Amino acid sequence: MTVLHLDLLDSTDPAPEVMRGMESHRLLSTGAPSSSHTGGAQARKALAEARKSFQGMLNAADPEEVIFTGSGTESANLVLKGLAWKASAQGRKHLVLSAIEHPAVTESLRFLERHGFECSRIGVDAQGRVNPQEMLDAIRPDTFLMVIHQGHYDVGTLQDVEVLGQGCAAAGVSIFCDASSLGGWMPLDVRVMKVDLLSLSPHRFFGPTGVGVLYRRKGCLLESLIHGGPQEFGLRAGMENTEAIVGAGIAAELSQVGASRREENCRAKQRRFLDRLRTALVDWQLNGPEPGPWRDPHHLSLSFDGIEGEALALRLDLRGIRVSAGTGCRSRELRLSPALLAMGVPKERALGTIRIGLNETMTDADTDRAVEELALAVNKLRGMNVR
């Protein structure tokens, strides 16, 4: 049985080019970037090349605006806590965010709230979109940061980051965009978006695990959370994971090749999948916007009445179809997506949610097979639940 991997939202397998590049670096370099010998020089060059790759991917003004961390979660922690430390010295202890941010953000902010900071959480509509004006209206004289995602990890909804960036710039407030779920699947231009900080997770776009990326506009000051050596411009002490950074840089380069074509191809897969499913099955819903300008092109969140998402994912796995159940980046016990509940999805339906990550390499036959197996599994589970 051929396995159809549709669980591309939480992580992806490294691309072959990424694996080859990492192996080549391992064979050629045996030095730390701080070493003065030839191996160290090779490692420094590798870091510089990876930095330039992400500079190009994000249209950053300078490669030194790219900081390497251990994960997207670490990048978010560095932004929120590092910026808060600087802002508190100026008496600014207020943040604005959407009510459906990633746990890396929400848990960091709960930590800050325990230490005297205040957060204004702005709700979303039934499509998972926040009203930009409502976010901007929440800014106070002591506000130092606005936090917004681009591409929701559970729902796939996109936000109007550019409008928020313009408003924050006018108000003198920094803005952080968590693009970890979307980066690599759509073009991102930090200058057009007008963001001061942005995080990426290369393992979500065919790079390796063990490395995160933080864009930090020059002039945006952060306090380091990990103290020690001067690595990453004094913002992240410790030996760099050079091999993983090399792989991440290659993934960044690959993401730029045919980016617009990839985006449209993935949207076409989304539309075909939904069209087939609407013909094959009833009593289900797409969470978030229809395929188009306000939806992550490789993300589908689907809720089915009368069943549990985890049971559905397990049954599909037996048939060689791998999908995600429930909410991402949470424990197995917490199956209900906070974002779906914030969007007004009833708990019973939210429990029957799966998330599907599509790729442009899928064939029409792959799509049709996935829909057929999904419909069969849903009908089987619903039959089992009949009393």
C-alpha cells in the first residue's frame, strides 16, 4: 500500500537537496564558527551563506537581520520576553495580540502576565480573521508590541498583516509576525508587511529540525535570554547548529524557486479536494476561508459531525492516508482547538476535526484517493456511532 502523507502542517521531511547539503557540510567542515582555523572559517562561511538565503527569502535589508535559534518556539520566546525586558525599563508593559495565537506565544505571554505585564486579546470572526482596526484601537500609551500570526497553524486563515504593520509604525509600536506555519509556502516580504520581527520554522518547509529563524529589523532591540558567548550578534549564546542551519538555508533557497507557481498549484489541489468531498459526503464543514487570498494554500481544516477526529485519523492511517487530528502543538489530551472554539464552532463538531497538509507534488489521483478513503472512513465511523 502506497502511503499518502498529508500531515505536512506540523512538520515535513527534509528535501533531498537539504540532506545532501547537510552531509556535504559534515564532510567538509570540522570546526566551530568561532574557531580561527580553516574548519572554523568554513563554518562561518556556511552560516553567512544561510543568512543571505533567508535575507533573500524575506527581502530583509541586511543579512545581519537574520538570527538563528533552536526552533520557531525559541524565536517567539526571544521576541516576547527579550522585547518585554527592554520595554519594561521604559515603563511600557502592555501587548496586543489576537485571541488565537500559537502556544509558543500564549504561554510566553502568560509568563509575562505573571510578572506584571498586561495583554489585550482581540477576538476573531467565524472565519478566524481578526479585525485590524480593533487590534489597532487596543493600542495604549504603554503598548510596546503587537503580536499577529500569518497563516494560522490550526485553521489556515491569513491575517492582514500589512495593515497592522502600517498602523503599528504610525503608533510607534513594534509588531511581531509568527509566520512559522506559512513560511516557505507563500512569499513573505518583511518590508511590504512592515513587520519588525518575524519567526520561521524551516522544518515546516522541507528543512531540518533543530533550527529556527528570527528576522529582527535593525534598530529593534532585544535582550538575550541565553547568556554566554557572543553568538548570533549577542542574542543567542551557544554553539550554533551549523549543519542544521546549512540545511535550513537550502530549504529557504528552494522555497523561492517557483514560489508563485507552487502557491497556485497548492490552491488548485485545495479546490479539487473540496469539490470532490462536497460530492462524496454531507454534514461537514471547512474551517476558515475558502481557497483564495485569505487561506494558507497548503492547509485544510475539516470538521465532521458525529465522529471524533482522532478516530478518523487512525482509521485513515490504516488505509495509508496520514493526516493530523485535533489541534497542532498540543498534548493529546487537549483535542479541542482553542481557535475553532473562538470562531464559534460547537464543541461536538470541533472534536471531529482533522487537518490536512497538501503539496504541489500530489497528483489528481492522489487527491481522489484521499477523498474516497476519507468519505469511506467517515461513513464507517458514523455507522458505528448509531445507537
